[in-house]
Amino acid sequence: MGGQSPSPSPSPSPSPNPQLTQQWLSSVLSQRGPSALPYSEDVKWLIRQHLLSLSEAFPSLQPKTATYTHNDGRTVNLLQSDGTVPMFYLDVTYNIPIIIWLMESYPRHPPCVYVNPTRDMVIKRPHPHVNPSGMVSLPYLQNWVYPSSNLVDLARNLSHVFSRDPPLYSQRRPNPNPNPNPNPNPNPNPNPNPNYNFTPNPMMGSAATVRPAIPPRAYPPSPYGSSGGRIPPSPQRHTEDPNEVYRRNAVNKLVEMLHADVGALRKTSEAEMEGMFGVQGVMRQREEQLSRGVKELQDEKEGLEQQLQMVLTNADVLEGWLRENETKLVTMANLDVDNAFEPSDTLSKQMLDSTSSDLAIEDTIYALDKAVQEGSISFDQYLRNVRLLSREQFFHRALCAKLRAAQMQAQVATMAARVSAQYVM
């Protein structure tokens, strides 16, 4: 069905002017208001450098702006690189048309890459890295690390992966007209671009000749700032205006200085924020300590108020007792101290008499000690009286011990009788 395709030669492509690309990116990324691109201000400089490096390494991948539609229906104006990446297949260089979308979160998150087949191309199914919709999934995208990952390494990775397994094939259906081809050109492929010619694919069968085709995309020139946002190729100029060169260099220098100042200001602000965060942490700790102190003081205040209430209650009780017994002071004026307290039983009366006699003898012996020291009595008389008093005191103390034991037995018996009476009831 299909013969051997000749070896293609690389098609020349006009190299865009890097200065125009740089100026266009600076203009687009510096826009404000409704037409501003949805990228963070702190990463716009890095996005600009990524796109410039990509256009220098792969001149066919030029930046532009286009409308991207999300799965939920939202539309947003984003940057993209639309062009081709080289693919080395069977020692022949082909070009894979791709589109690299820089999403809103770029470069902190990876871009979205799609293969962009033309009408005479089909996506290989199944392909390990390209789904039927053309979306590319690579380990480099899955392991994207900010800020080291970039578009140049991504494009090189795409070229390497596609060289091992081409994602696109050129499909050419046979001509139903059996008339001989009057064209004397021996090339059976009517496409004049040699990059469209590939070896046949046996998996497609005899119905169509499928060739891994990736032609370089030819874009018509468009004026600067036109719809689509493509950077136009600059005309070849042998000389440049010195004033223009000076102005361009001055603008670039000012942009670089501004970026450096913004970076320094950001670092200073971050350091101040870290300091404020530290002060905030210390203040929170002190707030917790003050809260605990206030709570402890409130608890102590409540305890003191309870004690004060108890003291006031006891004072009221004592004042009431004094008012009740104030009339008894008159009758107690001639009260005998010895008869003020009466024992409750016989054992208590004997204990009271023995204890009082013991203490009286103790006072007498003390008085005799003083008298002998002062010489009021003779030493012999002192010894005779002390011997008699000590003997009497010994009997009183022995009696107190027996009475104490008897009282203990009586208390035990009384308690036992009360317990037995409770059980009986």
C-alpha cells in the first residue's frame, strides 16, 4: 500500500527576535486590571525567564496568550507555548506539535501539556503517556518541584519520551481513482513537506497507511498584540538604531533593578513577619499565664469569702449566746468556784478529788524547795516533810490510775450497750 518514504530534511523556520519576545512578555505580565493574567506577582519574573529560555532552546515553541476553558466551564486568559518539539525516530528527526498551558498556579504546580495533531494525524492508542484527548502525563510533570523544574527540561523530556514511543501517526487513505499519477515526482507522498513522510505502521492494516508524522507547524505572521497573542517574527535587520538599543537596555536594567528591590523588600518583610510571629507567640504565652493567675485569684477570693461567711456566722452565734447569758452575771457574782463544776458520777468525783490532792501536794513540795533554798526551814525538817508528802502523793496517783482504768471499762461497756440497742431496734 505504501512505499518507502525518503529521508526528510529539517525544514527551515524563521527564528523570532528574542528582544521582541522579551518586550512582549514584559508588557503582558505587567498588565493590571481586568486584562491582567492570573499569576502571582512574585512569580511573574520567573515565568518570563522560563518562557524566554524555552523559546531560545526550542525556537518553534513561542509564547502567546489564549483562552483556556476548565472542566467546570470557567474560562481564563492564560499563557501558552504553541509549537513543536523534535523527535528522533529510526534515526530521522520529526516534529511533534504540542501546546504547553501555564496554569494559574504555575510555576508552583506543573503546566498542562497537550499534543496538537493536525487533521491528517491520529493519536496512537493506547499510549503510556498520552490519553485519547491528547493530554500528556509524564513522570517529570508528576514529580514537578518548584522552583528547580522548568519548561526547557520539560521539552527535552518530552522529546526523549516521544522518541521512544511516538504519540502521533500520519494517516493517508489510498486514492480510489486508479488513474496513474501524471506528476513525475518519484515521491508518492503528495505533501511537499518532507517531515510528513514516515515508515508505514503495520498495526493500521491495509485500509490506511499510518506514518509517525510530526511536521513543523508553519504559522502565518500576525501583527504584535493581535488576537492569539503570538509573537511575530522580526524582519531581518542589518543595523539597529543606537537610541533604541540604549532605551531597550535601560528598560531591561530598570526591570532587573526593580526585581532585585522587590526581592529584597520581600525578604525584609518576611523577616519582620517572622519577628512579629515570634512576639505573637510570646504574647500568647503571657496571656495564658495571666489567665491562669486571674483564675487562681478568683478561686482564692471565693475561698476567703466562704471563710468570712463562716466567721460572721460564728460571731453571730457568740453574740446571741452572750445576750442570752447576760442576765446570769448578777446571779453568778457570789458563785463558789469549787461548786461550779459537779462530777457526773462517783468515779469522776473520786478522780477529781485525787487529782486535786496530787496537784496540791506538788505545790507544797515546790514551796518547801523554795523555803530550804532561802533558809527558812532546816534541811532535816525539809526532808521529813518531803518524805511524808511524797508517800501521800504516791497513793493519790495510784488511785488516779485505777480510776482511769475503771472509767475506760465503763465507757466501753456503755458503747457496747448502745451498739446492741441499735441492732435490736
